[in-house]
Amino acid sequence: MREIAEAIYVFLPAGVANATPPLLTRFLGPGRAIDGGRQWRGRPLLGAHKTWQGLIGGSCAGIATFALQRRFDGLDVPMSFGIAISVGALAGDLVKSFVKRRLAVVPGRSWFPFDQIDYVIGGLAAGALFVQFPPVIIAATIAAYFVLHLVVSAIGYALGIKTAPI
Ligand code: CTP
Ligand code: MG
């Protein structure tokens, strides 16, 4: 149980980074597509919904979360770790979208369980460059954020922010 709480706290910046882009779209409108409308073999590289606004805004929100944790908690972890897990989470999301497009899954259509863990894998992989995670923390992070993603998605769907319930 303590591991779960610790995992949720340590990985919070990545969770915030991943949850921010849909909110930005909801309140600012759609941003500029990262793939610039480019296609590969007749399919979008990523899709028009993967935007610079989401990537940059989400990264900043994650990094700000980490900065607050450091400031008010005296967390003795380098700033580079917070940057890595935030940007890594959103990079993981983009890699997942790239694969979805290759498999002709339309944007927004649920692709269980990869939509739920893309950002966790991306964030953990990038964070591992700076901090050595104990295996139990890796397992706890994946499990906790898998469940949290389901909960947050359901809430986002109910509020009309997400197009799919999971
Ligand atoms: N979003 C964004 N920029 C990003 C990632 C996400 O603007 N880099 C916004 C888009 O409005 C997107 C929403 O957040 O529709 C939800 O993102 P996500 O759930 O990750 O994408 P899906 O709609 O599931 O698309 P995909 O099929 O590519 O996974
Ligand atoms: Mg996603």
C-alpha cells in the first residue's frame, strides 16, 4: 500500500502532463497538429488531434507540478527527472498514436490497454535515465496509473471532454 501511494506521488507530474492536453483542447480549442497533416502510406502520421499545444502545455503542467513538489516537499530529486517523466509521458502517447494510425485505428477510438499505459511506459522509460526505480515501484506505478487513467477518462467522458469512456 505504501508503495502504491509513493508511486502515485512520484509519478504525479507525468499523470498531470497526460491529463492536460484534452483540457487545453476543451478550453482553448484545437491546436496545431504536430504531424502538420502529413501522411504515411495513406494514413495520418499521428493525426490532427496530436498537437503542439498539448505537447508543450502538458509538459509545462507536469514540470510545474514537479517544481511544486520539490519546493514544498523538499524532494531531493533533480529537476531533470521531472522534465523527463513529463515529456516522456507525452512522447509515449505520441508513439502509441503512431502505432494506432499504422493499424488504422481512428483517432479517439479506444485501444485497450495501450491507451491506459502509453504515458506510464514513456514516463518511466525517460525517468529511468535519471533515477533507478525499484521494481516494486515500477509495478505499482503501472498498476496505479492504469486504474487512475480509467477513472479520469470516465470523468472526462461524463463531462464531455473525452470522446470515449475508456
Ligand atoms: N491532445 C493534444 N495534443 C497531444 C495529445 C493530446 O492536443 N499531444 C488532446 C487532443 O484533443 C486529443 C485529446 O487530447 O484528442 C485526447 O488525447 P488522447 O486520449 O491521448 O488521444 P486519443 O483521442 O485517444 O487519440 P489516439 O487515437 O491517437 O490515441
Ligand atoms: Mg493518451
